[in-house]
Amino acid sequence: MRFLNIKSFLFLFFGIFAGLYLSWPGILILNNWKCFNKIIQNSAEDKISLKALLEVSPNYLIKRKNKNMNSKIRVVADACFR
């Protein structure tokens, strides 16, 4: 029974990792994480980089009411990890 739980956990972990890697292939590169952290820090100071601004879809700008945390992380990750 314990082996089944470990096997299920590894399968789930591999699935999450593969999904993230297919969505954002640059997620394993250290410079991309520095970009991600830099955009997060600058957005806290209300400075938005041009790279992040160009990655934002027009639909996101039109529907600014939907500013939940998931959509913000998606926009920043798209700017750095793709």
C-alpha cells in the first residue's frame, strides 16, 4: 500500500513538472527566474518593465476587473519563461 502512495505521488509530481515545462520551457533557466523576481519587485514599486508590458494580451487590459493572483502570475511567467 505504501508503494502505491509513493508511485502515485511521483506520477503526480512528474505530471505537474511536465505540464509546467511544456507551458514555460524556460522555467529551468536561472536568468529567467531573475527576470521573474525583478518584475515582481518592480511591480511592488509600481514600475512595470517594457518586456512585461508587451507580453500582456489586449484582452487582459480590457478586462482589468479580473485581476486575481493567478492571472498576474501567468502574465509575468509568460514574459520571462517563454
